[in-house]
Amino acid sequence: MVLTNFEIEKVNTPNFIKGRKGKKILAIVNHITAGLMPGTLSWMQNPAAKVSAHYLVTKTGKIYQLVDEEDTAFGAGIVNKPDWILYDGTNPNFYTLSIEHEALAGEALTDIQYQATLWLHRKIISQWGMPADHNHIIGHYRLDSVNRKNDPGPQFPWDKLMTDLKDADMPGQTINIKIGDQEIEGFILKNKAYAHARALSEAMSIDIKWDGERQSIFIYPTNFTSMESDDKINIYIGSKPITGILINDKAYVPVREMAESLGRKVTWDDEGKIVTIA
Ligand SMILES: [Zn+2]
């Protein structure tokens, strides 16, 4: 699946708090603006409004970022009859990221707006390690079921969003990986390039063995030494373990570490987002 890369334009707002009071980011809260551009953006930049969001996705698929993810936006501070298992009794703004969608009350997202928010969700959940489920991706109505019950409203495509996020082969920003005259796709996660284990090893003409029980990939000759659990996998090349990741039951490996362990030279072209394995 080829993902379109959308761009994020940073804009300012005075409506935020620096930092997150030490809380970890747990979830995305989706909203609709119940107003249109450009007024809906300028309202969130108005100090009198005392509202904001980390992101605003417009009907034309433009993504504005008003608040850094490490800072606290004023998205959903008032909690009223919540229905959210991760609510800890304190202001959810400190442990959520908020995405506003330009739409009038009851309106559906446009197609390009949906693609943009899907891309943004993918980027965020891969960055923060959030599962694509209804506990970690919620609507404002889950925090205030009384006054915000139509936010983001009945037309918000929850099922499609969850399905598309789970189907995603590659989270985050896509990159190309060149090996000789072959080219495969990869993605960036926490500043590392990853590729699908089988696609990469085939392109590098190496044999790998997947051991599901140990969640490990073996590249022979190898000495198995230890194992990790959960969503991580080990890649053994010789006796040196490399940590990869499992996403939707597919194994992804860090490209540079794997190629360098096999004695290959790796270069990164930041501008073109291309990894070359010589
Ligand atoms: Zn809202």
C-alpha cells in the first residue's frame, strides 16, 4: 500500500500549556470544529477563545499544527459523564493529542480530509506506540457525553478509520530503500528506517528463518542467546541480536543495523528520503 505524504504547516496559538505535567501521551481525541475556515483556525489562535488543538485538518486536506505534541493543547478539558477507560480523573488534555476536523455540525469529512487525517493518525500512533483501537483513538463525546455528544458526530468514519489503521503495512513516513537495482518501501519510526523483514532479506539475497515461538528472525550462522516478548522481535545475525518490531503480525527490521551487521554499507539521503544499501 502506497501512502501519500501530507505536509504539516505549523502555525502559532497562545492557547496551550508548555509541557504535559509529566504525563505520557496515551490517546488521540478527534473533534469537529462546527465552523469553517478561515474563521475556525483564527478562533483557535485568539487568546479570548482559550481553545486549541494540536492539529486542524481542513476540508481540502491541509494539516495545520497549532501546538507541539510535547505541549498541552486546550482541546477537551471539561469532562462530563465520560466513557473512557483511560480517563484517570484528571484533565485529559495532559495525556491526549487532539485533532480538529473542519466540518459543520453533522457533516461528513471530505475524501481528501479523511486521507489526511488517516495519514496523521498513522504518524501519531507509530510515533507514540498507540494501538489502533477505541481506547486510544476516541472522540470528544467520550469525555463529555452531555455537551459534546455530536463531536465529532455520527458521520465520523470510525469503522473505516480503525480498519484502515489496522490494514496499514507501514506506519509513519514512507521511504525508499535501494539495494543494487532493486527498490523496496520502508518507513521511519523514531528516527530509524524500517523495512518488512522478508522483502528486505529477499532484496539482499539472504536467507532468514522466522521462529514464531521465540518471536525471532534467524540469519545463519547464529547463536541464540536471549529473547524479548510483547511487540518486539529479535533478529539474530551471528550472535548479535537486533531489535525489530511486529506490526499486525508482520516483522519489520531496522534497515541500517541489519545491513551493517551483514557487512553492507548504508547511506541515507535525507532530502530524497532514500536509504541505499551498497
Ligand atoms: Zn471537541
